[in-house]
Amino acid sequence: MVQVTDLDTFSALLAPEGQALLAELRDHDPADELAAATRLRRDHPAPLVSAALGQARLRQRAAAKFGADARLMYFTPNGVEQSTRTAVAAHRAARLAALGVRSLADLCCGIGGDAIALARAGIRVLAVDRDPLACAAARANAEALGLAELIEVRCADVAEVDTAGYDAVFVDPARRSKARGGRIFDPEAYSPPLSWAVEAARTAPFAALKIAPGVPHDALPEDAETEWISDAGEVKEAVVWFARSPGGTPAPMPGGRRATLLPAGDSLLGTGLPDPEPGPVGDWLYEPDGAVIRAHLVADVAQQLGGRLIDPTIAYITADRLTATPYATAYALTDVLPFNVKKLKALLRERGVGTAVIKKRGSAVEPEELRRKLKLGGGGNSCTIFLTRVAGAPTMLLGHPADAPGPSLTPGR
């Protein structure tokens, strides 16, 4: 697929002929791309057709992050890959607005996904990026979504931008290697480095820095709060929050660690609890949300549940009673067994289990490898199988979600 790589071709997409092509390709089936390209090139320049087809494909990919807006927006491949999904950007923008932020410098703005969310929250945005094509897309997106009056796009090196006079700074450093295309895990290898972003943040009344959720905790500044955000159970990012003075709700807590779960918006601020002591497996198993695990808040959730760990190194909580919590998924356990594929296969056949969800944490066995060996099928019952460790020993836990009925069988515990 040919992508837009220069400003002239991108500008041609914004002209009437390019707009007509994009409208025609709005519901384009990528499987028919060759036929569509052949047909369209009879009446339009080949480079423009290729660019429009590439943009149509990017819009379809971007729908997972931007929803219906993606049909109107303009993207680069990096823009689709690295942009914040709308639900997460809207959460962050709402928190900034609640802190009293009315103007903000968005540094490393990319194609403008965060700037759009900020503008929709009523915040005036200076969106800055050094990539001319990304800036052109950001400017076009602001226009397409009716937000141009609130978003000023500037093509510049973020290190040369004066952010004085803005209520807040938001920095989203690049976290992918241009040379290798892979993710960057060292915060000092970000572009710009995390240390630069932190210093830029400290000059503003409020600031938020978007970073990878796997960032080492010892790399985080202690004068800031770090928030890990998940959406529909999938950890999306971490945000480092700075505030010169308290204000708004929730105000950033220096040194704080927070887990926020979208779409509901439940948010847990850690209290610095040590990990609970492990103990015997009870009737219930809780699988903490990934944001809770990344934020090192398993102990806080365990305290809420009156629970304990099944192993000192495993982030599964067990308890003797069911307690509702948004921060973990509960499972009713029926069996706690030493790991043994032959015995598991016989047990599932005996109980008429034809479908199983297989999860692992702290086990060397891959779920799909186990599934092939089990050869499930035929039975009408289902179960969840956890491959894990209990007190250091390889263990299989069997059960079902708390909100789902269990199989009609006698528990093997």
C-alpha cells in the first residue's frame, strides 16, 4: 500500500479531486484494492489514487481508536500507530480541564489526536511537532472536526518553543525507533528524552507526560503522580502528572501511583502498602486489572478484598468470600491441582467441558500448546483454567467467572 509521504501529495488529497476520491473510497473493501486502483486510475492521476487508497486504509485502521471521527480525519502510518485512543485522550483532557487548565502547549502532537480531545474539553491548544506531514495532518484534522479556532498547529522543534503563558504542558515523546521500527523501552531513548520532558513539565503550572506503561518505577520523578490507564481491560499508557499547587479534582499527588480503569473511570490511588503475605487458595480468585498491576497496587486491592496472594511473585489474589470490586475480575474456583496435563484432560472429559479459557501467569506452558494437548470438544460445559504457581509449585486452578454460571458438577476441591 502506498502511503502519503510528501506535502504536495497530501495537499492534493485536500483539494476537490482528492476529496472526491476519499468520498468514493469511504466504504472501500481493502480486498478489492487492486481492482479499485485500476478503475480509478482511468480518470485520476496514479499518485493521487495511490495516496487516496492508502488514506482510506489508514482511516479504517484508525476507527478502532477514533471511532466515527476516523472517517473524516487524516493519518500517517505513525499517526495511527502512536496516537492515543479517543477514550483515553478524553479522560486525560477532562482531568486537565478539572484542574482549571484553559490553555495548553501540546508538544510532539503528531496528527493531533490529543489536541482534538483537549479542544473538545474547552482547552485552547498550541500543537507542536517537527514533522511537516504530521503538522499538515493535525491542521487538516482540526479543520475537519470543526476545532480549528481552538487548535493552533506549529511546525517546530519542541525544544525551541516558549510555553510561558500556557496553563499546562503536555508531552508525548516518540517511543518507537525510526531505524528499527520497534518500541523503545529506555525512557532516556525517547524523542525527546523523558528527562527533557520532565524539566519542561516543571516550568508549567500543570503538566502531563505520556509514557509507556512498562516504564520502570525507579525512572519516575518523585515530585509527580503517575497514572496507569486501561481501557476495556487493556493497559494503554501511563501519564506523569505535575502540579505546582493543588487545584481541581483529582489533584496530582507527588509520588503517588494511580490506576484508572476506563470506560467506567474508576480510579485507585495507592497508599504505599507492602505486598500481602501469601496464603492458601480460597474459594475465590481475583485477577487484577493490568493498570493495577502496572501501578503496583495489587496490595491495595487485596486489602479491599480481605485477600492474600497465592504466591509471593504472582499477581493473583485469593479470598474466602466474594467482594465486588471494579479493580479485579473474580472467579469461583472448583479445583486446585498440581500441574498434570493427563489428569486435567481426563477431568475435563469427565465433566463434559467442551470449551475453556486458558490463562497463564508464572507458568512456562503456553495456553495454545495446552489447548492442543487437551483436544477439547463435545461437551456443553465450559471453564477457566489458570496455569500458575501456588507457593512456588506449578499449579492448575479451575473455575468460572463470578458473573457466569458454573458447570453442573461436583467440585473437585
